[in-house]
Amino acid sequence: MPKTVQIRDLDDEVYANLARRAAEAGVSVPELLRSEATRLAARPSVGEWLERTRRRSSAVDRAEVLTALEETRGPWPDARR
């Protein structure tokens, strides 16, 4: 059975931004929030995502990642300067 959620004390600016986004999407604010809540509930929490990520094996080791980052961004600044 569907549940009702009420959000109190939203800042005027927050509500105005939600109303703008809803209008851009051609939906009402409640429809926008329902869609966003559904999307949020379908995603894993940060903790769940990290746990899944830790379990994955990789053919690339940490040194290779750091080397690739350094090649892309340049060397890490020397903190002693």
C-alpha cells in the first residue's frame, strides 16, 4: 500500500528550485519528488557500494593507478616548499 511522506520547513529557495525543476520536466513538485525518492531508494547506500567495490578483483594494482593519475595530473606538489 502506498505511503505518504510530508516534508516540513523547506526553505523558500529550496522549494522554488524544486518547482523550477518540476516545471522543466513537465511534472508537479510531488511527482518530481516521488520520482527522485524512487530513484534514491533503488540505489545502494554508500556503505553498500563500498562493500561491493571492495569485493571486486582488479587486474590493475594501486601503483598502476597512481602512475596513471600522475601522468594525467602531473606530479604531486612537494609539501616541503
